[in-house]
Amino acid sequence: TDGTASVALAHGADWVVRHHGNKGLAAAFQTGLDACLRLGADIIVHTDADGQYRGADIPRLITPILAGEADLVVGDRQPHNLQHFSAVKRSLQRLGSQIVSRAAGIDVPDAVSGFRAYSREAALRLFVGNPFSYTVETLIQARRRRLTVAFVPIEVNADTRPSRLHRGNWNFVKRQAGIIVRTYATYEPLKTFFYIALPFLLIGLGLLLRIGWLFMVGDLNRGSNVQSLVLGATSLTIGGLIFLFGVLADRVGDNRRLMEEILYRQRAQQIGAGLSPGLDVLTGAMSDGRITHADRMLAR
């Protein structure tokens, strides 16, 4: 609605892919990856639209991919040094990156950086499922799919406008936290359910061991221990059921991994096919950058 497609064409873009309606950042990102693959890209560079990233850093960003050292490269803004970030935002960035590091199993200095380069293999392997953002989910996915992730330091420009993705820091943190939990649970269901079940198992086991100890020393009849027995048995049962759900979810995860492999091979086979309905593919051949119905049909 702000004329981005026309401006991009007017300034020399060879291709512009546009949704008919606003489908959000994650959908736009996925559409961009698919379009680049169908156009034959070997390396894809993604940058946010707010102007904070410098195009001059693209050579630095793609160097690890060209050297065969990485499949996904993230531009590290070094958020702890950014003076235009408030102290609260710097702290939240640091905490979020630490949590993503634990979930992904790698050291992540800047989890939500929107300046990234993808090899062809990485672009084929990654698929964003949540409607909000791609940054955290793709990092966790990349490591779970055995892709090599690298980080390179970059410089950024000062903020030119507030983010249009979220309504403040806390809204952003809440939504990203949900993505982290869901993504981690998707790829590590057994661990996730075990962590949830562990407090119930420990409480139940502790109470039942206490009853057993009182029985052994002959003090079981001193006072009423019915509450401890009932609570312990109930807690142990709940913990066991939650762990059982984790085992079942882990088996479901095997099917998911098989489906991901099928999706990967299907996407690889479909490279070169036309783009999905609901998109405008606009060429940069128009001298004045204007978009017409005929241009859309020709591009399709």
C-alpha cells in the first residue's frame, strides 16, 4: 500500500514479487525464498525494510557461503553496543539471544537480526510455519536440520522509523517467546515433555519415599498420612502421563521429519515452475516503473 513495488522497479529491481494482500512478514519471507529459488538463485540475501542494514555489508555476509563454510549467515549487529537501543532493549536482546542459543544448540549473538544470507541448500530446507516472524524459527530449524550457521559482525544505521512488526518491546518478546517454545517442542518433544513432567515426578516420588520411610521405621501410624499418599500417587501419575505424551510426540516427530524430507525433495523438483496463484511477479523492464495488468500477466 506504500508503493514499494513501484519504487523498487523504478530504481532498477529486476524482479518484484508481490502478494495481492498483506499476509505478514513470515509469509512474505517464505514467498521471497521460493521466488528466488525458482529464479535460479544460488545465494539469497535477505534484508529488513526499515533501512537499518547497509548494502555494503553484503559481500561480507556471503563470504562464508562462497567459501563453503556455512549454509546460513546472520549479520551480527552486536546489539550490546548499539547506542540507539535503549538499555531495556539491549537487555532483552541479550536475554533472547541466550535463550535461542540454548534452544538451537549454538552460540547466537543476535537472534532477531533481519540481515541474512542463505545458500541454495538452506533455502530449500527451511520453511516458516508461524505467521509472525522467521528469525528465531529458522535459526532453530537450521541447527536441527544439520545446517551450518555462521555470524559475521556488521554495522547498522540509526532507526529511521518505529517497527511495524509489533506493538512495543513486550509484545515482541511475548510473541517471540511463543515461537521459541513451539519450535523447540516441535524438534525436541521428548525433552520438552520431560522437563514439564519432572516437577510432578519429583514431588510424587518424594512423598511416596517419605511414606515408605515412615512404614519402615514403624511411624506410619503417627498422624494421618493419607494426604501425602494421595498427593504423591496423583503427582506421580500426572508426571508419568505427561512423559508418555512426550514419547508419543517424539514418535509423531519421526513422521514430521519424514514429511520435511518429502517437502524438501518436492521443492527441489518444483524449481523452475511458475509461482503460486495470488502473487504478482513484476519485471524491471518497465522504464517508468508503472505496474499494469498486462505487465502482471506477462510476468506470470
